[in-house]
Amino acid sequence: MDLSVNIAGLKLKNPIIAASGTFGFGREFSEYFDLNLLGGISVKGLTLKPRKGNEPPRIAETPAGILNSVGLQNPGVYSFIKDEIPFLRRFDTAIIANIAGNTVDDYCRIAEILSDTDIDAIELNVSCPNVKEGCLMFGSTAEGISKVTSAVRKVCKKPLIVKLSPNVTDITEMAKAAEDSGADSVSLINTLLGMAIDIKSRKPILGNIMGGLSGPAVKPVAVRMVYQVSKAVKIPVIGMGGISDADDAIEFILAGASAVMIGTAGFVNPYVWVETLDGIKQYMEQHGFKKISELTGALLD
């Protein structure tokens, strides 16, 4: 059985990737399972300088997921290079650096710095809804995506993934803009913008008022968008959004995803990545698939 995936030069031993944000830099989860089992790890979003993130409260539980407004808290790219890459390189797992910035120059500088390090790919975060500058400001229009992607492409020596926002009118337009501007792949979806109110205090629950919704509630939207994007572009698609088990992951792959990212479900089940991989293997055996690539886009009309 061949579970390997090649996403425009990014070689993964299997299609399971830990999504950026919820997995940190892998240290905590390494106490639960062997990180060598993962196809890849997309690390917590990195900025040029250390970032404290948003004021608390940052998390609000919802009936079928969570709202988060962490605000890209991270130690900065230089600390990541010094402290986290050596740790991650202990494992035979692809390292994907998720990067964010307030300006196009920020994105370019981070990509340029990371291009000379021992990471495997860069994921351009133009879709985080929890920061006031950058990110979603670029990812909410095709023009914005084109501007930042084309600029980063000129300095980036690694496979370039653009992470798309669902908070747009036409997701295919955004994906095409990324493809036309030099992206090697697109990943989607990031969180849906949401809000929760404490009716007793009559105040927003989140310190930032609004936050990103993730978890099972967003999965049907995510599957639909992955399906649409996979039909609209020729570059590989990485799917995410509400994946909790192998059945969910297989839905995304059938819809057109070459690989999947799992995030929020890890808060409930720290073994979800390993269990999902095992479930995909079982499905392939039961249905006679020899290669994971045979499943990608194999949705029957």
C-alpha cells in the first residue's frame, strides 16, 4: 500500500498533516505519540518578531467546535529557527512553516529567511481572521492574494502553499489567484469568522469580540470548498476543516484533496492523527485501493 504524497515537490510519507496553530511546534503531542507517524507538521504561525497575541479570553466553546482569537501568538521566526527546527528535525516528518505578516515586505522577509533553513515548505497564511492587520486583509480579495503570493514567490526557494480563507464570496477566484501568482499548492479552509455573547453580562465572550470558528460545524462548508477548488485549479489541494476521524478525512480526499490537515480535533483526542491514518489504511484495504492518489478526487457522480 502506497500512502506517499508528492505536493509539488513536498514529499510526504502519508497524507496526514498536523494543522498550524493547534499543534504548536509538536512538543506537547510528542508525549502522546511518535511524530514520525505524521506525513507533516504545519507549525504555529510565525511572524518576523515575537508576538504576544490577543487579550483573553481567547477561546469559546461552541456546540460543535470552538471559537478562537489567539491572535498569532508566537516566539518569532528567529526563535523558531534556533529552538524548534532542531527539535522537529529529530523526526522523519516534513516541516511546513506557516508564516504571517502585517505587510507584503514582512511575508517576503520571513520567507527569505526560512528558505535558507532545513524546513520542507512554506504555508502562506493570508487568512487568519483574528488579527487587525495583514493576513485576512490580503486573503479577502484576489488582488490581495496575487500581490503577496507573487512577491513571496520571487524570494521563496521552498514549495509554496497558500492557505485560503472561507470568508470570501468565491473561493475558486482566490485559489486561481494564488495559482496564477506562483503558488505550488493551496490549503483550505481556515476558520470561519464568528462571535459569541455572554447574555448574563451582555458582553462578547472573546476579548477580541470576534474569532475563528473551527471544528465539526465547519466541515460541510470545507468539503464543498475543497471540491470546488479542486475543479478550478491544477495545483494540488490540501483540505482541512472539521476533520475528526478517518471518515471525515476520506470525504476531503474524495472531494479532491491530495492531503489533509487536522487541528481542532486534537484538543479532544490527542491521538486523532494516528487513528485517522489507521482508518484510511483500513478503508483502502477494504475497497481495494493500492495508492492514496487513487482516492484523490474519486468522487462518483
